[in-house]
Amino acid sequence: MGLLDNLKARLEPAKGKVSDLAQQHGDKIDRGLDKMARTVDERTKGKYSDRIQTGTGKAKGAMDRLAHKEDDGGGDTGGGTPPAGPPPAS
């Protein structure tokens, strides 16, 4: 697992830069995603509209997570859903 740890260490500075760029240019990126989605939807004559909307939404969600990366301290904890199982007995 040394290779994976080495790779993570080398990519850590890039994550900060990407986060900063996402914060600075988030509105431009969102407009670009919308423009791309419209263009693809027009060229496919609406055949894949639902898939295009889904993909665009996921891309925007990923952008939002990148832009706010330093707020959560690093990792995704699974979306805040409670663990499965009964509550503890008192």
C-alpha cells in the first residue's frame, strides 16, 4: 500500500488548487455545463434528455463538493445517513 500512500501525498497539493479554482470560477463552470448540456441535447434531438440532466446534476454536485472541500476536513462520510441497526437499549 506504499504506492497508494505515495500517490495520495503527491496529489494533496493539487486538491487544494482545484478547490480554490472551483470556488473562484464555479459560476463559469456551471454556465459551461449548462451550455454543454443544451448542445448535446439539441444534437441528439432530445433522445437522451433525462440522462443529460442527470449527468449535469451530478457534475454540478461534484463541483459544489470540490468548492467546499476545506469545510469538511477532507473526506466524504457517506451523506449523513444514520447507521443501520436498532438504537442502543437504555
